[in-house]
Amino acid sequence: MGHRKLKKFAEVAEFPNVIQTHMFPEDGIVFPLKGNWKTDYFKNNNPITLELGCGRGEYTVGLARRFPNRNFIGMDIKGARLWKGAKAALAENLTNVAFVRNRIDFIETYFAPGEVNEIWLPFPDPYPGKPKKRLVAEPFIKRYRNIAPAGTIVHLKTDNHELYEFALEQVNEFSYPLLAQSENVYLDVPDIGTERFSLLREIQTYYEKLFQSSGSKIHYAEFSI
């Protein structure tokens, strides 16, 4: 492991806006912020948006800047990636931002029923040939339903056409209300509306910029669960 990455791991471990417990459900330990994020961490009663597989936290931080009256939590297993978003949030004194370092499989360890109000999935791993591991697959939707109230909105943004089509298939198969969809978010103002168009163009992840530079279309699906 390189020196720079080791340095980031060391810094992340000290960041006050990063939670690194590495607890597993079988531990039988109750995570202290579970059910108490608003009162004990954010010190307000604002709704919580969760970014899963947040990487460098571009959406967690970008949304927090845009919506100061909401709380935002990014979750990812890669500590060196979290470093960038967490450091930016601290530098800007964004008190409505937090990060959790752990696998997405364990979200029920960190959040109580009904605690999360919105979910973003920007450019998740498409897992070719492994549909059950995709973050829009039914096993994950069941987890989301255990931490979010009925009607919670899920946003998927991806360059992978197979993943986009799979998400739409899941929407149809399980009768999730489809709120918006786009084959190319940089062209589809009539289909997604001006507000979504602005939001989806304004915040870009590191990988999105790479995909765009190579000419890839950016797909978007928004549905409720």
C-alpha cells in the first residue's frame, strides 16, 4: 500500500465526520447512532439522504451544499476514497454531512426503521453476470425498506446500459412507481424536468467525468419503494 493511501487512512480515522466501527450484525452490538442520527449527530430533525457506494462522496457533499436543510450520509467500504469527501465537508464546515465506512450489506446495523428518507446510487458497480449483487436488486431493496418509510425515493445514475435496463426491469417486476427515467440525462430535459436536469448536471462524480469524456451516455432512473 502506497504512502499517500496510508496517510489518508490515518487521517480518515481521525475525522469527526467519519464513522468507522466495522461492526457486523452477528456481533449483537447496537450501533449507538442507530435511530438517533438526527438527535445525537446532526442535532436537528431534518430528513436524511443516504448515498450508497459513495466513493469520494461527490453526491453526499454536493447535495449537502445545495440542500442545507437536509442531512446527508455517504457509505462506502473504501476509506481512502471517503477521505476526499470527508475532508471537503470539514473544510467547508458542512455540519449536515457524515460518512460511514462499511459494506452496504450492513446498512440495517446503522439505521433504524424509517430513519432514512431518500437514497442515491450514483454509478454503483454494475456487477456483470451477478444481478443479485446490484444495488437495485430485490435483496437490497428489501434492506432499504427496513430503514426507510414506504414511498422513499431511490435515484440511480449510471453509465452502464445493462444496469439501467435491469433497474427498469426490477421496477416493472416489483411494481415500484417509476417517477422519472432518461437514456441520457444531458439531453432529456422534457423527460426528467428542469429541476432534475439541473441537479443531475450540477453534481458529477469523478467516474462520471471520465465516462463523459469517453462519450458514454449517462442514464438515470428514479423510483419509489
